[in-house]
Amino acid sequence: RYLFMKQWYQRRVRDPMFGEVIRVLCEKSQAIYDSESPSVRQPDGLRPLRSLGTLLKFSDLHTFLHQKFTRILYSLETQFLPLTIVPPGKLDEMSKQEIQSCFCQPPESPDSYARERAETLVEPPSPKFTSITEFNDLLKGSDLKLVIQNVVIGNQVVVRGQHPATVDSILALLSTFLPPQCVFNFGYSQHYEPCYACRFLGLPLTVHVPTSGQILVLDVMAAVERPREIKSFGIEVRRCAELHKLLVPLPKIVDEITELINNFKSHSYEAETYSTALKAIVQNWASKSISYFLAVKSMIDASSAEAKLLSILQAHENDVLVLKFFKGALKHHEKNKLLNEVQ
């Protein structure tokens, strides 16, 4: 029985796990091989040797291998520790027939093998944030306003955590505070991307993020190794007192979204009602940004008339950051089209 289970483990669990590691490394090596010029691959005695991580451009190679091999060892432990080893010659007839029937069975179809491999290897998915109130409940004090402020003025928001699905769900919630054309969501990555490349970014907790007033970092940490519910998480906003401050006065859209979230929680509104109200707030400020853009372009002396313009738009000086960010997402041909229509 022990030998049978060992062979079963090698064929059904261990080999696919090693195969997954080899597959990932082969895909990366093939991509690098296709991208490099032939001159780089020619032997040269003066060229220094490159490590495997450098060759594959895989900065977290050792972390990746450690995680995969740890998983293999863990599955080995769970497979063999519960077994009772029976000395040779002590197996009853039923056990002999069972082993013989298992080895004499016809080969399984690829579909059944894939199903069993998926059941063996795939862990239950990490929990996802589906409501803004779940996110708000894990924040402290004025952290919600600080997060909203950084989102609507165009700063980069980085969410770090070890569970990609959970991190992606937070990024999706935050992106609803912006018009669709302003959302540059890079998703979960293994390395940092600069501000100009994306507005929303997910990273592992171990990845370093530069300290800047234009970057706000949220660390999502779990109290257990394999969390199964949202309340197992905690969110810490990495705010630097000198760099991350609330504007005074706050942009009006920040107060409007914060008030909507508080009402959604206290009055138990339906999710659809909250979503519709949030879209109305965002669309209102997107329309104001277009009006601001057209008015500034048509003014002879924009600086002297800006105060009057903001009064007409029911905005103040700190709202200009929002208006310019929302307007900046317009493509060049869209701006020209709007200007031609005004003229």
C-alpha cells in the first residue's frame, strides 16, 4: 500500500508540480530567446556569464522556486504522514486486489486527469472585496478621504498584498472613483511600475515602492496564512506626515464620495443604488472638467478670469487638480473636436 501510494503521488501530484515550474521557466526563456538579437547569444570569452535570473529577467526567481518547492514538500507531508505502513506479506486479499486493480486500469482520459490535478493543486480562491463598506471598515480615521483624494487628483495608488485576487478587487473598487478614460490599472505585478505607466498597481508586500508625495501605498495584510474571509485582513495606509496630507479645503468630490459611502453604510442602500449615485458624481465632475477646459482655451487672459470661472462651476482652487486630471485623460483628437465645436 505504501509503494502504491508513493507511485500514485509521483505520477499525479509531484510530477505535475515540477512540470508547472519547468513550464514557467521554459516560457520565460523562450520569450527572452526570441527578443534577443543573435549577436547576444554568440559565445564570447570576454562576455561575463549571466545567472539564470538575469538570463530570464526574473528578479524574483529564488522566491518563486522557494514557494513552489515548499508547496511540493507540504503536499508530500500531507500525502504520507496519515498512512499506516504495513510490513510485506501482511496485506489481506482485499488490499492485494485493490492494488492490482489500480495498476491494471486502462489509462485515464486527459479530462479526468486534468480534473484531478486541478482538485489536487488548486487552492481555494482568496476572498475578494465586493463592497466599498468592506474596504472602509478596515481603514482608520481619515484614511478613506486620503485614499479618495489621491485617486481623484491623479496620484498613483499602490496596493501591496500576498493575495493577488484580493489586491485586484481593491484596485477595482478604487477605480470606480474615476471616469473610465482616467483609469490606468496595471493590476497585480511582481515589480514596481512608475507613475506615468499606471495609476493603480498591485504588488507583493516585499516589493519596494519609492517614497513620494505622488504615490500612496496601502498594505493589505492577513492575520492567517490562508484567509477565507474579508475580516481576516487589515489595511494600513503608508502615509508620510510631510508628504501625504489632506488638502485644505478638500476637493468637493472627495466630500461627496465620502458622504455617499457613509450613507450607503448607515442606510443600507442597495449596491445598485450606490453604484448609480457614484457614477452620477463622477460624471458631474467629468462634465465640469470639459467645461473648464473649453473655457480656459477660449479666454484671452485665463489667469484673471479663473476665479470667476470656478465660481460658475461651483468649485474652488483645490478642485482645479481634479478638473485638470479629468480633462487630461481626453485624447488629442477629442480635445480638438471640442474646440472646433465651440469655435
